[in-house]
Amino acid sequence: FRTGCKIVCLDAQVNLLHHDAIFPHPPVNKRTEAALAIQRMISKYQIEAISIGNGTASRETDAFIKDVLAGRYNIDTKSTSNTASPQVFVVSESGASVYSASKIARDEFPDEDVTVRGAVSIGRRLMDPLAELVKIDPKSIGVGQYQHDVDQTLLKHSLDQTVESCVNSVGVDLNTASQHLLMYVSGLGATLAKNIVDYRREHGAFTSRAQLLKVPRLGPSAYQQCAGFLRIRDGKNPLDNSAVHPESYAIVEQMAKDQGCSVSDLINNKDKRDAIQLNKYVTPDVGMPTLTDILSELEKPGRDPREQLEAFEFDKNVSTIDDLVEGMILPGIVTNITNFGAFVDIGVHQDGLVHISQMANRRIAHPLDVVKLHQHVTVRVIEVDHRRHRISLSMKV
């Protein structure tokens, strides 16, 4: 509270544009000045979303930001009247402090202090979580009960495989992917990944995959290997947001021409896709399996299998353990899962425990049969131990 809130503004390519500190909470209590600073930044940098770390003063900061957006401070808002109000999200800041002091963070922001680096990480976790979290050792993220006890080499290997699977399944956004995430893409090592990020920072967002060939030291061979895994949303060519490799663009363009439409029309029109006779496009170099894959990809270009992000809000009347009363029904977020139950954040400093016996009206073998990490749940307070700061919860509501 004493050291204030560290604010950073990021652009669509997750580059740092601006950083500042505000002091809306006691003991400094410069709320009006902080509100004015927030309004100015929203207007100047066209902020679309606000990400707040779930650590110290997160509830108070969330309430303050929402008050600012609702116009509850007597400040001049003419300059921001035409700006759409940003959405506000509270994200996990587990490992942010570890990242901020790491070599990766120092290489990314050599001229900034750890508080700025940590705030950047919290913003990036909302924009592109995978790209940010791969930079942090799993022991610092709190991924489960035994992450400190298992073989660390095997744990890293398993996590690397998971990331590679994500990259292969849905690709990575070329305009937001971190250097660390790009290193998992076929054909890209540490040097090329860094060169891509440096090129993006200097020249702005990529608008086509072909621009990759302008990246220093990224030649035709590396381009051939990596291009199919890199996605560009809202690019010049709609195929750049798909798994169709640039080598096959001509085939898709010929399909569209034969159907008397553009590539975009072909993607959006199921009847035209169904009318394609794939055997017409078989050549010595392109077989039926490749053509089938291409047509399948045209049905779902840029598909993202993740669920839609939902805004979450804790009970406004509960901010400390002293506000809890047995029988209360509260919204919460699952923060950790063990063999004996799940820990749930209900908006106070201590997470509450839902014992496995309180998770369902039936016998369950493991908490994972009922809940998953970061799931939004509704719980009932069944006991509050103020002396030991323990909260017992039930999902049998």
C-alpha cells in the first residue's frame, strides 16, 4: 500500500509504451491524482483492457479502477468521453516477482527496475498467457501439490512437450509471441526468435508471413519450417491466420478461382467448399492427404480451442477474513488442487479449503474429478478459524 501501484501501458504487440506509479490507497491517499493519471493513460494509449495482479491491494485497486471508469471522481473527462471503457480483469501474479528479477526480464528490459518488469508480466498474462508463463520456472507458478518433489528434468521435459503440443495444434500469434515462446516453433532457435521480436519492435506488427523473410538471418529454409506455425490475425491474406503453409497458397487460390470467388469467400462459404473436387488438384508433389488437410483447415482458420475469457468479480462485501460469516455463499476461483481437496480464493488474504468430502453430494476419487485449476466456483463458508487464519468451505450449496 505504501509504495503505490505500478502502472504500465502495453501496445497490441506487448511492447512497453509507458510506466508510472499511482498512490490511491492509504497512507498516501492521492486518489484524485491517481484517477486523473488513469484517465489520461486510457485516452493517450487507447487502452482496451486493464489487468490487475491478484496480490497485495488487488481488491482495493480493482474497486478504485472501476470507480474511475464509472466517473465517480470529479475530474475533467472530456478527453476520454469518446473512448470506450476498458474491461477490467484480475489475473494471477504467481511468479511475476521471480520473472522480474530473472535474466530473461533483464534482457527484455535492461533499463527498467523489477517493479516495472513485474507489472509488464501481469499485463502480458492477460494478452497472451502462454507466451508469458513459459518464461517462469514451474516451481514459481504453483502448478500443483508436488511440483517441488518430482524430478525437475522430467517436469521441464513434460512442460516443454505441452507447449510444443499447443504450438503444433493452434500455432502462435506472430505479433504477440515472446522470444521464449517462439523458440518452441520448428526452425526457430534463440537467435532467430530474438531477431523476430527485435524486427517487430522496430517495424511494427507483421501484416504477412512473407515479411518473415526480411528478418535478419531468417532464410528460406527456416521460413519453410516455421511459417505454418505462425499466425497473423487480421493480416493482408486470410490464409496467414491458418495452418495452411505458404507453399500451398497457390492451390487454395486456384480452388477459389475455380469456384468463382475470393479466398475469403471460400473460407466463409461452406457450400463453395463442399463443391470442391479435391482429385482435380492432385499433382506429383501434392497428394490427397495434403489436400484433405488444407480443406479441413479452411473450415476453421485461426481456431482457438480456449474457452472465452470470462470476467470475474468477488463479493463486494467481503475483503478480509473478519468479514466472513458461516453460511455465506460466495464466488471463488480454484487456486490449487491437492489429493485432499481444493484451495479457493474468495477475495480475502487467505485461500479457503474445500475438503474432498465437501466437493460433491457423492463420493469422488479425486478433486480433479470435480474441479480444475482457475475454475470459477460457488462456495459456502462452513467454518472460520480466526486464530489460525483458516477458512473451511463447501461446494455443497
